[in-house]
Amino acid sequence: MAEEYDLVVLGGGTGGYVAAIRASKLGLKVAVVEKGKMGGTCLHRGCIPSKALLRSAEVFRQTQLAEEFGVETNSPVLNFVKVQERKQAIVDTLHKGVQGLMKKGEIDIYEGFGRILGPSIFSPSAGTISVELNNGEENEMLIPKNVLIATGSSPRTLPGLEVDGSYVMTSDEALNMQDLPDSIIIVGGGIIGIEWASMLADFGVEVTVLEYLPTILPTEDEDISKEIMKHMKQKGITVITDIRVLSESLKIDGNVVIQGESNGETYTFEADRMLVSVGRSANVTNIGLENTDIELDNGVIQTNKYYQTKESHIYAIGDVIGGMQLAHVASHEGITAVQHMADKNPHVINYDQVPSCIYSNPEAASVGLTEKQAEDQGYEVKVGRFPFKANGKALVFGESEGFVKIIADKHSDDLLGVHMVGPHVTDMITEAGLAKVLDATPWEIAETIHPHPTLSEAIGESAMAVDGNQIHG
Ligand code: NAD
């Protein structure tokens, strides 16, 4: 007997499970279909485990610097097995938390692979969902009034390059390495590549980053990419830009040898392992899109601003629709979609107000337009900058690298973008996000009293600097 639901969510990642909770709070009868573990990529193969490893790398790095703080230690020794155990314990705790939330919300979980079968007499609007259960039992049929596709994305690789999981890895396999290599080649200097480069260098691994474009972190403000590049080099990382990796040249023989081509010259690189971090592709295969009128463009599902696909009762959110592939974006899109299906008049997401964060050392964070984007859009800009080396708390922390950069419209004073590199900026960017939501001007940010001594004073000073009024610089 098929079970009926107001909403069936395909995918229990951050986008899917948050949407399911909101739907349940709105009184909908909800089911989630998840082929792996509730929590999805962010919890099991992304944000959380990678940040746990980055934190161990940070502690290891800081312990080596302990003498600077007047704390004498013997030479610290890294126990990578314990590093991995700690990471797993954090993931397991959060996994239990998500499972508990599902129970509390009386949300049914189907462990298996869900496929849309297309409109039927039972479910003329949204289409019946068939679930191929992980336990091998006969497929379960679900009849939803609405469907939310939140199937996420998977790591891309290069054409012809086989990921064997031990010598050639994506972030999925790298997160479960049981030991550290002496050396690694990282193909792709985007967010994943740079977070891993920073982490592995802090663990003492010899790292080479090969980036196709002329700059690492190509979507960031130019000053941010340059600053991070400088710090990656200071860590001893070799960063080579403008290079095309020749995947067909890959040789694995106890280590990895691969060639790259730059300006007509061919270069050879050799390391113990290789990490491929060249972007992620939407998970759209086998989920039954061919049984619907749903449209794809460039491999991602097309939706309107309420995340409705061409089939008005089938919504899609998160990495599977492209755009900013971030967990907090997926969850907010999920909330908007659910509010729309429940006729709750949702707020439309303004992507200019969404912060994005890079958890390298030093960290980077930003919201809004880069300086170049602002200029390309015809704004005449004024820019305020403030370096952390002039901030007391940063000096106390012993982490005074980086700066805050604020970009505003010269004529209207509108805040266009905020970009930061430095200590704890991934936590501090929320102030800039709030300023964007409230349409605050740099003057209003500067009028906000930032407590002393805090790192956040750098935001206040940078806002003052937009009009040349900074105090400490
Ligand atoms: P990305 O798009 O951020 O970066 C990929 C990089 O690889 C780009 O710089 C690109 O120019 C380069 N590249 C592409 N083809 C190449 C080639 N053949 N040779 C060399 N370089 C090549 O992708 P990613 O780093 O894999 O991350 C995937 C997604 O996951 C991103 O959208 C990112 O936002 C998200 N993510 C976010 C966080 C975070 O918020 N902290 C962390 C990890 C991942």
C-alpha cells in the first residue's frame, strides 16, 4: 500500500533535512528519502569533517608556535589516527542530532534511492516516488502532493582521469585518509583546493597546487586571492597558475606522476598522492527527471525564484540547481521552497546578501560584490581597508595577517561588498551580512560601536576608512 505525503524530499543533506523540519513545523506530513546517511555531503563528506581536520591542523600549527606565547612545549607530534577519530566523533554526534530532529518532527525516513515516476492517477501533480530500499526489500511507493529535489552534487574529475581513491582522490576519499602522504599535488585552486592545501601544509605535507586560471580562488575579490596566495606561499606551498593539467599523462607507480602545460612548455609533477578539486556536478542522474518536464541547463535543474521547476509541484534546491553551492544557501532555499508550497508568502533570497567563507589559514570571507563586479556593473566605488596588524586583539592572538575591505557606491553610499582575510573572519562576516540585509551604509556600520579589544573593530575601522575617517590607520 503506497503511503501518501504532503511533501517528499529527495535527499537528506543540509538543504533537504532543514526543509523537511520547516515543512513539519508548518503542519505538513513529510518524508525524506536518503540513500546514504542523514546529513548528506556537508555532514559526512564536506563542511563538518573538513573543518574538524582543519582545526587539528590549526592546533598542530599553533602548538609549534607555543614558545612565542611563552609556553614551552616539547616538539609536538602529530597522531593522525587520533585526528581522524576526533573528526569522526564530531560527525557522529551531529548525525545523531539530525536523526533526533527527524524523530521529533515526526518525519518519515526512507533509506534508499528515490526516483520520480511521473504524474499518475494517484499523484497527478507531483508524480509518484519509487524508493529502491537499501535493505533490498521490495520498492516502496510514495504518493506526494509536493516533491523537493535536494539531491546535491558530487566531485567532478578531469576527462579521462580515473579516481582510484588511494593515489588519486577527490575530497570524498581524502577525508578518510588513514595516514598523511609526504607530498601531494592538488589540481584546482578553488575553495576545496585551497582549504586542503592550507590544512595539509600545516600538517607538514609538501603541497603543490595546479590551477588552470591565472589566479587561485578566481571568484573572490582580487585582493583576497592575492592575499591568500601570499600566505599559501609563506606556508611553503608551491602554487602554479595558468597551467593545464594533462590528465592523459597520469602515471601511477608507487606514486603519482602527471604533466601540465603552460605557455607552450610541458612540466612534470611527482608526488605521493593527488587530490582533484575542480568543482562539483549536480546529482541529476537516475532520479527520474526524464519522466517530467523539468529542464536542465548546463547540468543543473532550472527553477523560478521560489524554486519551482517546470512542474509546479516539484521544487529543487541546493547544489542540484547550481549557483552558490553552499550548505547555508541550500537550507535557506529549502525553507523558501517549503514556505511557498504551504502558501506562506516566502521572502525571496537575495544572493548578494549571502556570505561565503573559506576555512584556510588565514581564513577568508565575503558578502556582496567584488570590486571588479561593482565596476563592471557601472558603479563608481569607494573602498575602505583596514589591516589586522593595526588591531590589538589580532596582535594578542598572534594572528595579525590580512585585512577587511569594504566597497561602497561613491554616490549613494550603498554598501556593495565586504571582503576579509584574517583571524576568525568566517565568524565575523555575519555582521556584514546583516548590514547588507538592513541596507546599512558604511557610516551606519562605523556608528555601530564595536567593543574593544575585538577583531570586529577592524570592520568598524574599515567602514570609517571608506570616507577616510579611520582612527588607527
Ligand atoms: P571551485 O569551483 O571553487 O574551484 C575549482 C577550481 O578548479 C577553479 O579555480 C578552477 O579554475 C580550477 N580548475 C578547473 N579545471 C581545472 C583543471 N583542469 N586544472 C586545474 N584547475 C582547474 O570548486 P571546488 O573547490 O571543487 O569546490 C566545489 C564547490 O564546493 C564550490 O562551489 C564551493 O563553493 C563549495 N565548497 C564550499 C566550501 C566553503 O564554503 N568553505 C568548502 C568546500 C567546497
